[in-house]
Amino acid sequence: MSYIAIQTNQLTRDFGKVRAVDHINFEVDSGSLFGFLGPNGSGKTTTIRLLLGLLEPTQGTSSVLGFNSINQGQLVRENCGALLEHTGLYERLTAAENLEFYGRVFRLSASERNARIKELLTNMGLWDRKNETVRSWSRGMKQKLAVARAMLHRPKVIFLDEPTAGLDPVAASAFREDLQNLVRQSGVTVFLTTHNLNEAEKLCDRVGVIREGRLLAIGSPDELRLRNGNPFIDVVGSGFSQEVMKKLEQRPQITSVRQQDQHVRIQFETGFDSSALIPLLVEHGINIEEIRKGKSSLEDVFLTLMEEENVQ
């Protein structure tokens, strides 16, 4: 049975004259993977620190697992795991020794430590390398071990602050897959900050979009696509003149027209009959090689939200 694992109410934090987090309200259900999206400096890390009770809010409140983040910050941190900007690993120790050390810090019994270390390293694909010194590992492997460290004491909520930043695409993909498997098996609630929209779309049940401390939208990726993104067609061909582009932009129900070399994306309102555009293109001498229909990605939605915020 699910419950509200994380909740904020008008949560606000100022640093002098700078408002880093601006009256944000959201809830995260237990057992879900929640993505907090925004560009660098948007307030993502500050929000995590507020939730963990590491910073006091200027206004508003937050709670994690029913504990007030300020008055009961120690209980919040005892029941949560976190991977922030530093891995927290001791690089002169082996993978097993790192987890053994943290298992003792969390006061796990010897039998529980041994079982949990094997379980986590196996799930992360690191068991065969448990006796290697961490210093020689790649960044991707260190990140996996750092997640295992954060999960060691079986927390109910885990905070991950841009965990794939700096990883190459192959390492990031492997990390995401291992994280998904870990979440499914443990039922932990994950609060993930990222500016990697592809990552959020693949991983998250729900996402919130933040910019300059303000929460612009929240919902599942599909809900945000429906609310803020429009369907489109991609036309690949040649002969796209300025006259044709202008005529397309002037058509009712067409919301945007973007050209990149031989590729034009025409975005339009839901319900618009895009087939009516083909005769127009042919009539103006466009040599059409391919037409693809699609719906907005989370990246399209994000860019739309950023553009709307710039206009305001």
C-alpha cells in the first residue's frame, strides 16, 4: 500500500537576496521514482538539502516519511540514503571494505553486513570485483558502489543528485539499468535530480520541472507531454525556401516550425489534420523524401516550459 513519502508546503529558501527555492509544493508517493528536472543552478540540490534537514527553510515546511525535515532531521537522515556531489567512498579501500565500514557505521550485525554487501554488489554487477581497490575504478563503477553504500541500511527513501553527471553514454545506460533493477527489488522511493531529460523519461514515474527556484510543472512524463507538448511531423527533403517556411508558420493550429539542414519539424495543435500539409509542400516544390509522425518528447516539453518562462 502506497503512502506519501515526501511532501513540501510552500518550501522556500533564500541566500541573501537570491531566492534559490521559491514556494514549491509537491508530493512523492512511496515506491516511486521521482525526477526533479532543471538546468544547473535551478534549485535542485538546495531542495534535497532542505528535505534532508541540512538547511533550514526561509519559509514553508517539508516532511520525509512523516518526519519534519527540521525538527526531526536526524530521523529523516537515519531513514534515508543519499548520494550528493561526493561519493563518500574511501578510495584506498576495496569495494567490500568500503561497505563493511559503512555497515559498521549503520550498526548492522556481522551476518547482516555480509549478506547485504553480497546482495548489493551482485545486483550492481560488482561482486566479482569486490576485492579491488576503488581508486583504480572508473567513475561509473564508483557511482554504482556509492549507490550501494547509500542503500546499505535498507533506507525507505534514497536521494540521488545527478548521479550520471560526467559518465559516458555506455556507463550512464548501465547505471540506469542497475538502478531500475535495484528499485524494483527493494521498493525504495527514489528522489532523483537531473538535467538529463532522456534519463528522466526512461526512469521516472513522475517528474517536476524547476527553474530559478520555481516549480513550473509536475506529473508523469505522459501527462506533461499532453499538457505542454504538441504532436508533430518530421519532413525530410529539399527545397525548403523562406517563403514555404513563412506559409507554414502562418497556418492556423501550427504552433512551431523548426528547420535543421534537410529536416523540418512542424508542430501543431492536437486534432489538426497534418495530411493537409503535404499538398502545400508539394505545391511549393518541396522534394519530400520521408515523413514521420510523432509526439513531443520530455525534452520538447522542457524546452517549451523554459521558453514560456523566458517570455514571462
